[in-house]
Amino acid sequence: MKRVILFVGALSLFAFVSCKENASSKIDSANVAVAAERDEAAKLVPIMTFEKAEHDFGTIEQGTPQETVFKFTNTGNGPLLITSATSSCGCTVPNPPRKPIAPGETSEMVVKFNGSGQNQVTKTITVKANTAKGSETLRIKAFVNPKGAAPLGPTK
């Protein structure tokens, strides 16, 4: 039993002494510079600030195409990249800008609605981008009267 304890003690001492390499000598300065640059770039976050998040077309006749523009500004400190813009229905088509929007720059997204549906219609547009939130939600709405019918809904 004494031999086992002595052997384990000697093995532990050997392991403790053999691990005394200088860890700081293994650091590659090129990797440190790349990591610092990556960390700085991660701090540059764009922010999408819309002038309005909802547009009301008012009362329209069914099948009458409508179009609106959502203007926005990159109020963050990094370039804004819109990766996708999708709507809740095929009757609504968003057209986002394809180029990066620099900090402080203003841009716009055109949204087209084909006028389908009846009565009160609300559609959402989800804009995915490289912002901290990851996505923004916009809405369009209209009161759609059937073709040839007398106006029923609220007028704008």
C-alpha cells in the first residue's frame, strides 16, 4: 500500500513539474491582432429606424393596385444589410434595397399591394437584417370594397 501511495505521489510530482511551460510564449501576435479586429467589428451594429411602421391605404376598390414607400435611416454605427423582406401574403410584394446602407444614410423600401381581399385587410412585412433585433415588422392596411359596390368603409 505504501508503494502505491509513493507511486501516485511521484507521478503527481512529475505531472506538476512537467507542466511548467511558459504559456505566454505560445501566443501568436498575428492571431491576437485578428481577434482584436474581429471584436471591434462586432461592436459596429446597424439600427433600422423607420419614419413609419404602418401605412393605411384607406378605402380602395377590389383589384386596384396600391403602392407605398417605407423610408428608413441607419441610425447605428455599422453598415446595414437587408437579407430578406417577406410579406404575410402573396398579394403584397416588398422591394428592399440590395446594397448596404452606411451609418447615417437614408433609404427606402417600396411595398406593392394588389388590392385583393374584402373589407378590412391588414398585411405584415417582415424585414430581416443584420441589426441587433434581427428583424423589423411593417404593416399595410386597407378597407377593400367589392368591385362595382357602393363604398362601405371609412374614407381617408
